[in-house]
Amino acid sequence: MFGEELDRVRKVSKETGCESWTSLDYQNHILNYLMENRDRGFEGVIEIGCYKGGLSAMLGFICQQFKWPFFAVDIDENSILSTRRLLSSLMLLENATIHHGTLASFARTAVLKQRPVLIILDGDHRYEAVVDDIQMVYSLNKLPLAAAFHDYSLRHPSSGEKVDQAVKNCFGDWPIQHIGALMDGTGPYPTRERPAEDGHWWDVPGYEGALVQLPSKLTNMVIEPQPVLQRKSLLSSILRRLGAN
Ligand SMILES: C[S@@+](CC[C@H](N)C(=O)[O-])C[C@H]1O[C@@H](n2cnc3c(N)ncnc32)[C@H](O)[C@@H]1O
């Protein structure tokens, strides 16, 4: 469904340098999840951390087709500008709200009319930040059906990225579905033994992403105190990895 249209959205994103940082596998899983759940009374998608807008354009397209609201949130002004420009060039701004800030500031102001199908958490990947974001999801006026996470098993020597641990500690033995690329030590993904130039690598065995159909309450959270790390700017770490500076 929408194969050709989504290919066109990807093509425009690529041509304008706004391609999503996520794999095709991850994107397809997310998009299929939206299509599979389109008739259940849930409406809308929220993306936290839209960067240049590559994934936002696909999400915005699906939301436009289903007459759902789409919300893109980013702390970085250039990311907001880029996402707005890309959605505008694809005529996808009509049902989109682009919020400059964090999930916390979005949750304080947003009034969701229906429960969204999905919230994608792809902003700050540090352990405490992911735990905060997951708790913040529960302060939205309507709880999304599911949450997706990116950079799930990603590690960095100094910036404390540990999405997987935060997700497991927040949801306990609640089901977590792994999505996107499998990190098995083969393929193009850096490993601990072969890290990328900026030092990041993927834990093996590991996963690019995860999807959790949200429990109505967070009941079994076990939060681990994290070692104090040399605090590099998270944004500069992300931007270095994305090759933007
Ligand atoms: C890995 S990129 C997101 C990639 C994007 N989802 C895609 O598919 O192309 C992470 C983004 O999160 C943003 N970010 C970092 N911390 C954030 C926070 N606390 N709240 C919102 N956005 C944040 C960064 O500015 C950056 O644009």
C-alpha cells in the first residue's frame, strides 16, 4: 500500500539531503504498523527527534492519507526548519504540527483529540533521557497505542547512549518487539571491535529499534543509577555521527 508514493517521498528527501537516518527495514515496520492499526479508532503519530525530516515526511504522508494529525518535535532549530521545508515541498504541512522543543514541552501544550497510534522516541538517547521521555509519554493527555525506539543497541564511549537498557528497565517483562536491522556483527554497522570514527558502535547481539504496545500504566520500573560520564554535548555527538559537522 502506498509503495510508489512512499518511494517518491524517499526520493525527494534524498535529493534534498534530508534522508532518514533509519534503515528501510525499520521504516517499513513502522509504516506497516500504522497501516495495520488504521481502523481501530487511534489517530495520529508523534515523532520526537525529527532531525532533517526524512522519516517525518513518510509519517506525514501516511497521516495525510488517513486524515490523522502528525506531530514532529525537535530541540534543534535547524532540524525544525529542515523538517518544515521538506514537508512543505511535499505539500504535507496541512495536518502537521512542528514543535520546537522537547517531549516535555510538547506534552505541556499539546491537546490530542484521540489516542495516537504511535509515538517514535528518537531524540536524546542517554539512559536517563529515555527514561524521562517514557515517563513523559504517560503525561500526554491521550496515551499512544505504541511507542517505537530507534538506535536501540547503540553505544558511545562518552555520551551514555543506552536506549535498550532504559526500555527494559521501564517496561520490565512487558513484551518488547525488536524491529529494523539485526546487529549480529556482520554488515555495515560498527561493532565494539570496529567502532566508527566518532567512537560509536552497536552492541552485539543487538537491534536497530524496538516497538512496545504500551501498558496502561508503568508499574514495574527499575531505574539504575548511571555512572557519571564525561558530558559531551549529546547534540554534537549525534550530529557527528550523522556526518553533519
Ligand atoms: C538521530 S536524530 C533523529 C533522526 C530522525 N528520526 C530520522 O529518522 O531521520 C536525533 C534528533 O533528536 C534531536 N534531539 C536530541 N535531544 C532531543 C530532545 N531532548 N528532545 C527533542 N529532540 C531532541 C536532535 O536535535 C536530532 O535532530
